[in-house]
Amino acid sequence: MTQQPFTAAALRGAVDLSSLKRPAPTSVAGAAASTPAGAGAGAAGAGGSGVVVAGTDATLRDVIAASTRHPVVLVLWSSRLAESAGMVSTFTAVAQRYAGRFQLVTVDVDSNPAVLQALQVQAVPVSFALVQGQPVPLFEGVQPEAQVAAVVDQVLALAAQHGVTGQVPGAGAGAEPTDEDVAEPPLPRLHQKAFEAIEADDLDTAAAAYREALAQNPADAEARVGLAQVGLLQRTSGVDPQAARAAAAASPGDVDAQILVADLDLLGGHIDDAFGRLLETVRVTTDGARNAAREHLVELFDIVGPADDRVGRARKMLMSALF
């Protein structure tokens, strides 16, 4: 199974789309003229039937609502940028192979600025998953098809954790399955035990399963990351964020206080803030305290995943802080 950088935490503190206003509908002709070939194939309106649909400012609410029934991948692109149209085509090819396991919604931001504003996007192409109405960032820029498919697998796993497993209406259930539609092989026993425990909100059992997996195979990277993700949820469970932040502000050298706030930042999607706090802690502490901050920062790197550019930047900054 592909390493999963998304957990239940990814849906907490995500971008709030509830304030998006519904403008006058964009004309069907105008939308069709700006969409890459195949990007709206089979569409009956965004959030309706069809594996690939063209979304607009007017239909984003429908897309959000649909993400409570089946996983949605949202691709923001520009008809003025050839490479972003190519990204739509790549996602379209993947969506068609997955035959309705998720819905692809493409939005031309040139004619739909409200979507761009709601998601606080600075550049396109960019993609998000929508699960239970909450966005999870996926890619910025163009990515190869194999990488897109790998991350879609992770999105489907995240959606399954939240009970979002419906089939896209109108996906053509009678189509002949391809190799990509064949179910993944079963998880190793202890990984499956941890996955089921997470679904049941039994984090202690999940952590124990991952520890056992690591005891059997210390090189099990997925178990290591899974344990780190579960630990993040355990450490922040029931914490009063305001009290935690006040304690950290009062004691800049208190490593445990800084680690807790960094965890809260990461849980809320403020990755740069989490990294920055621990980098500063490394700079102002010494000996054991400094090493604890460094080790925890490296653990957060694992949770976010090496593909995230912010991890690469923070690693360089950590090296500078240490040496």
C-alpha cells in the first residue's frame, strides 16, 4: 500500500468553504469553450452524474455536497496556461481508469474566481481532494500520471476512513474493469489491525499494532509513519489550544510546550508554523532539550511526507540551525 500522508487530522482546520457565495450561473457554452478535451466528458453538472465534470463558482456547493457521498478531486486550471490544461488531461485519464471510485471536477479559474478565492490559491494548476466537504491539498504544478494515481489511492484510503465510499452516479458500472480497478492486495495483519482501530477511534490499539509491526520489522516505513500519525492524534486529544499556546509563549525554552503547540499547528494544517516553531526551539535550546526538539521535528517531517516542498525547505533550515 502506498504510504498515506493524510490522516483524519487532514480534515480538521481545513479551508472553510461555507462562506462561498453562489453567483449567477456560467453559461454552458462558455464553460465548454474553455475546457480541455475530455475534461467534462459525461458531465451532467458538477456534483451530478459523470466521472469527470466541469465545475463553476455556481456549482461548487453541489460539489462539496457530493463529497459526502463519494470522493471528489478538484483540479483548478487556467485556459491561458497550456501546462495546466495538460494536468487536467492527466487527471482525466486517471479518473476514467478508476471508473467512478472518485469524481474529478475541473474548474477554469479564469472564469470562476470565487473558487480560487475560497481555496486561497496563488497559482495553478493545483489540486485538492474533497472528503465530507473538507479540502485536502494534493499537488501544486504538473505531476506525472503515475504520481497522480498513487496520490488518488491515498485519497481513497482517507475517504474510506471517513465512510465515504460511494460510487459516482453515471459512472458506467458495466464497463470492463482495468488493471487499475483491481482491489489492492490486503494489508499486512498488523497494519490492518491498526487501520481498523483508527476507524473505531481506538488509538491505543492502533499504536500498539504499529509498535508490534516495527518490532517485527524495524525497517517498516509505513508502520513508523502510521505510529507517528497516531501519536499526533493522541498527544493533541482533549488539549485546550489557548492554554497550550499561552504556556508556550510564557516559556520559549520549554520543549514540551513548544512540541505540543507544533502538534496543534500541524493538526490544523499550519505546517510552516509547526516547522518554524520547532526550528526556533532548536536554535534557542541546548543538549537534551535541543535534541528532543530536533527528533520531534524529524517525526513531523515523516507525517507530512518527503514529497511536500515544505519538508525539503525545513530540512535545510534544520541543518543550518544545527551547524
